[in-house]
Amino acid sequence: MEMTKSCWDDTGKLLLRIAIGGLMLFHGIAKIMSIDPIIKIVKDNGLPEYFAYGVYVGEMLAPALILIGWWTRLASIVFAFNMAASVLLARRGDVFVIDKDSGGWAIEINVLYFLGALAIFFLGAGHYSIDGCPWRSSANTAASPSPGAKQS
């Protein structure tokens, strides 16, 4: 089977979704074990305690949707907002800090997730996703998986 440009593009989108959505799920699962540190951060910033539970939407639901490619663009914006909130609430003092051990930017993982989520928003899920399945109406907005494929 010949790999078309669209096939390469869709494979790249799948890998991006796996990297961003799949890896963030580990952070979300860790929050199930204990949300107390997040509650403390939220309270320390003068916000109501229940805002802390938004981390489950931003670090579990949105990444899961990104991973399977369902409501991908909405999920990626929610996820990007979650990453921006994490910097504003917990890491704002590290914005201009270089880690002395690694030499990397102190908030580079947050920025990497944020920019990855924005990339997914602009690129879409691709055909290897629920959003890109041919039987879904949203698939009509995605590019064909091959140059000769016919969209219904």
C-alpha cells in the first residue's frame, strides 16, 4: 500500500494526539490519588475550592477525548486553558527561570503541552480518529485519506 501525503499527515496527527493526550492522562490519574495539593493551590490563589475539580476535566476528560479523537478541537482548547491555568496558579514564579540541573525552561513541560494542544486545535484529529470516521458528518471537513477517495 502506497502512503499518500494525507496518510502521512493523518499518522502525524495521531502521534501528536497520543503524545499530548496520552501522556497527560498519567498526570490526571495521579490527581485521582490525591487532589489535596491542587485544592491548596486554588485556595492560595483566592479561588473557591471547587475550582480544583476542574483539573479532572482538563487532565483526564479532555486528554481522553484528544486521544480517541472525539470532539478533538473543543477538548484541545479546554486542555490548553488547563495548561495556561496551571502556569498562572502554580508556576507563575517560574516563567523566567531556567532549571539549574537540566538547563531547560522551568515551565517547558506546561508550554509543550499548551502548544501541542493548540497544534491539535488547528490541525484537527485526522482520519485515524472518531471525528475523522467516514460515517460521521464531521468527517466531511477533514481531508480525504487518499487522493482518489470519495467523500459522501
